[in-house]
Amino acid sequence: MTTTISDEQHIAVSVRIKNLANNGAVGKVWWVLVATGSKAPWDSSMFKSSVDQRGYPAATKVDLSWNATVAPPNALYDLVLIVHVVDPSGSERHVDLRQAGPFVFRVRRPSLG
């Protein structure tokens, strides 16, 4: 996972997802921004990216990327990538989670005068 933060509010995330199984699978991938130290990031996110859902043929790699602008309060944050497999019944299973951080966000205030 590669994460770039610029202008203190723009986040670019790039990941390579590989299906290690011998069978194809439908997967969902997204990331969330959470306060550093959050126990369950999927329940306590302050920002959630769009969800990428697609089929992953067996033993293939797919590169994904997101660009987002966020304006969180000044604090330390972790970026957490979440991967689920969607079973034929439509139910989802959590299969991976990757965490990066902490990152510092500081909101720039316009100067007066």
C-alpha cells in the first residue's frame, strides 16, 4: 500500500490486490481514516473511501487507487485498508486489513489581515 498526503488534506492511496486462491472471487476493497489507536476502525471511521467491488480471477493481481480530499480536525490518524470477499450468497467475509500511520493532519486557517 502506498499512501501520499499532500496539502495536508489530499490523500492518494494505491494498492495491489492479489487473489491467492485457486478459484476466482468477488472482492470489495476500501479504506478508512480513523483516530490513531481505534480498536475497530470499520466502526469508528471519520472518513470512508468509495468501495471498489469487482471479480478477481484466480492468481491475478489488480492495482487500485483512490484520491480524496478530507478535512479532519487536527489530530493523529491511521489509514486502514479493508478487504472483503463476497460469497455467492451475497454475504461478506473479512479477509485482510492493512494499517498505515499515524499521520498528522493540521487544518490550515486563512490568515486575517
